[in-house]
Amino acid sequence: QVQLEESGGGLAQPGGSLRVACKLSRRISASSIYAMRWYRQTPGNERELVAVLHTGGHTNYEPSVKGRFTISSNDAENTVALQMDSLKPEDSGIYYCNVQLYGEDDGSWGQGIQVAVSS
């Protein structure tokens, strides 16, 4: 496994933008990574998958964020980021990154970072 440290987030107005990033504690070859994901959790609800980046660059998004959010990785910086544009109040929550290596059932999790969208 690998340790993950999240950064970014904070408060934005509706229609604004925020970026959350997740730094891996060690360099991992791209060929070892099965998927990199961002989840979101709101009070009283389970974590929901927001975006996933598969080996090879294929991405998938939760329908409500498609076209507004972009997941990307930076191999040189050992990070996976989620750029969030055209934010809505319902995008608020705690965002968690997850990195799953080949052979792992679940992968590693970040500690979570708060995103709040409010006027």
C-alpha cells in the first residue's frame, strides 16, 4: 500500500472552482496502478464514487459531475487531482482519494478533505 495526503478544497461560491489533490508517499510506476479514484461523502450518506482514472488514461465520472469535474494524474509529482468547475451546493462534502494497485482488493485511502459550496 501507499500513504496518501490530500490538499486543496475549501469554500467556493456556486459556479466557482476548486481543486483537490492527493500526493502519494512514494513513487509508483503507472503500470502498477489499477485505478485512482475520488469519492465524496456527505453526512448520513455512504461514500459515492465521483471520478475514476484507470490505467491507460480511461476516465469515468458520476453523472452529476460529468462535464464539470476532471480527474488527472501527474507522474512527476506523484499526485492525482480533481479539478472541480461550475460547482453546485450539492457538490459539498468530504472528498477522499483512493489508489488501488494491482493485486489489492481495496487500495489506500486519504484522510479526506472538506469541500463546501455556498453563497
